[in-house]
Amino acid sequence: MSAQAHRRTQLIEATIHEIGATGTLSVTVGQIAKRAGVSPALAFHYFGDKDRLFLASMRHILSSYGEDVRAALTGVESPRERLEAVIRASFSESNFRHDVIAAWLNFYVLAHRSSEAQRLLVVYHRRLHSNLTRDLRPLAGDAAAPGIARRIAALIDGIYLRYAHFPSNEPEQNASAHVLAALDNELKALA
């Protein structure tokens, strides 16, 4: 990794940690740069402004999540196993951390004023919905699958929201178990 790429990564990770520590997007580039061990001028040089740094951090979180989902799906064949893999990846250690969750929820706020942040959220929601719907179709049928996918995705987001406010209450294993139980209930209701 080049020095520039390394510094950019340091700044992105510092942004996620700083938002996680403060719980807000009101952090300064100075705070972020200090955490990264670089000057604020260097942060501005690499990203231009704070919003671009936030967007790069959002892309980083989405990329990490995508990598976790792809890794979880490797070698998994059955629709049920694929659903379980996507759900578990949603609560993996790299994604279901307090700082990442706080940053992620703040990116929802950013999406209200940034069309690029909104676009990234739309892409995330569409991919999650598509992954869930694809594997729900053989289990629930074409008509029911999209609705179940929306409810499962909403439950995943809801658990993130709850964990952001009550972090000690929901280790990742319990979070996955709640969503998998809801999936079971949805599928049993169709039988």
C-alpha cells in the first residue's frame, strides 16, 4: 500500500472512530486528523472537505460489509443457508461494532443533505433487498418474498438502531438469532 493510500485509510478509520466516540457528524477535521496522526491540511488535501471524508468513510463501511457478505456466501448453496449467511454477515464483528454503528446511523442523517450519501444508502438497501429476495423466492414464493425481505431488512436496521442506544444489550450472536427467528416465523406463517 502506498503512503498516500495508507494515510487515506488512516483518515477514514479515524473518521469512523471519531464519529463513534462523539455520536455525531459535528466532529471537526482537526479531531479526525489528530486521531489519525496527521495534519488537518493533509486531510483536506486528500479529501477536499469534511463531507467527502464522510462519504469515503461511508463507502469504506459499505465495502467492508460487501466483503463480509461475499465471504459468508462462498460455498453456500441452499437458499436457507444463503439467507442465514447474509443475516450473519450483517452482524459480523467488523460491522457490528459501536463506532461503525454510530457512523452508519449518522450517515443516514448525512443522506438528508447529501445526494451522494443518499445514493449510497439506496444502493445498500437495494442490494440487501435483492440478496434476501433472491433466496426467499424458493422458500416463500414470488409474491411473498419481497415483503418478507423488506421486513427482515427493517429488522436488521432496527437492531442497529437499538444497539446504537443500548450497546451492551445485543451481542452479534443474539442479533443474528433475533433476525433468524423472525425469518423462521415468516416462513412458518406461509405453511
